[in-house]
Amino acid sequence: MGKHSLVFYKELAAKILFILSASAAIIAVGLICVFLFMQGLPAMWDMGVIRFLTGTDWRPTWNPPAFGILPMIVGSIYVTVGAILFGVPIGIFAAVFMAKFCPAPIYKILKPAINLLAGIPSVVYGYFGMVVLVPFVRQTFGGSGNSILTASILLGMMILPTIITISESAIRAIPGEIYEGAIALGASHENASYRVVLPAAKSGVMASVILGIGRAVGETMAVRMVAGNQAVLRMPHEFLMGTRTLTANVVIELGYAYGNHRAALVATGVVLFIFVMIINALFSLLKKKEGI
């Protein structure tokens, strides 16, 4: 009886430990939500939600101050969409190549290189963007080079490791019988890989895209270094314009902000958090609609 009781309590303790470990992420997100909404929502109500979200002037030193974040919202959307256009197709094609086409000697070099790309700090990416991408965009497309286009290219590079790694794992997880069945029915290696195996792995590929978009939306330092960060905000209307994103605005001004200014920056964080939640919700609806 004592031995059985000891086993029971060990299993109970292990079960509780596993539940707590699995709940850690949920608890962390809950605490972040409580902190942001408790400090940010009252500030948004005081400033006026509509005025805060649709205002085009960000003048904390004015009397009275003006807190309008619409240009930063639009700039963040432009940079994120540009990163998706650059990074997602390249990442998915690279994942298919590594999973189905890459020779073993090349794979041994390519895989560590992608892992190394994931570990490079954001400030190094930003420096690379300033030294290489900004002059390239300036000479090729015109403008100052510090623009939405430059930030989009840089963010597209930064999300590649996430998309490639997760998509490749999803493709390799597809049972070999699916590929072999397509080959047996007369499909070529390319058609079986792109039209059978890749659609079968779309759940994992979709997850990689969501995580990549999350990285693009939340990136701060690299975007701050190459996007222009205008002191006087203007509504961005082309990809060769400079802009200031929501994340860059918070990190630039939070160090010296106080009072309503600090509250407005926290409210900016709330908007950014809701923005990410909307993206995840849209992808979840898309997955349900397609039965992924």
C-alpha cells in the first residue's frame, strides 16, 4: 500500500509540474495584458480613443500636447506587409528546397548558416542595413535610402530563419507515403513536392508565417536604424518615404517621457498588442475556413 501511495504521489506531482509548465506562457501573456490594459486604456480614454488612433500629429511638447499615432500605424503596416512580400515566398521556397531538393553536402552548410542567421542580434542587422541596404536603395530607386522599402527588405531577411526552419520541419513531418503515392500516380518530383507535400504541410507553414509576421511587427532596433524615424511625422504614402513605426516610437521616447506622454506611449503598446492579436485571430479564422 505504501509503495502504491508513493507512486501515486509522484505521478500527481509530475502532473502538477507539467500543468504549471504548460501554463507558464498563458500566465505570462495574461500578466502582460493586465499591465498594458490597466495603464494604457485609461490614458486612451482620457486622450480620446478616436483622436488617439486617427490623429496625425504627435507633439508631446506642445501646449496642449497632441498624441496621434495614425502615421505610425500606417508605417508599421507598410513595413510589415513589405517584409511579408519579401520574406514569406523566399522562406517557403527555401524550406521546400532544403527538405526535398538540397544535396546532403550543401545541406550541411546551409542549415548551420540559417541557424546562425537566426542568432544575429537586431543591432547587427540594423548596421548591415545602414551600410549596405540604405546606399543600395538610394542608388537604385532614389530618395534618401532610409525608407519603408529598406526596412521591408531588412525585416524580410530577419524573418527568413523562422519561416524556413518551421516550414522545413513541417514538410519533413509529412509521411513519405503521400509523396510516394503522388510519384506512383505519375507526378514528377517537382510536382509531388510543390502540389502534394507542400499543401499537406500547410498547417506548419502557416504557423511559420504567423511567427514571422510577429517578429516583423515587434522588431524595433533594426527598423529604427534604417526606416528614417522622422522627427515630424508625415502620413506615409510610398515605399521610398521614411517612417516611424509604433515600436520605434516607444523605444525612442520612453526613456525621457513622463505624465501624459508616458501614458500615451503605454497606450501605443496596447495598440501594438491588439494589432498582433488581430493578426493571429485572422490567421486562426483562415485555418478554420480551410480546415487546416
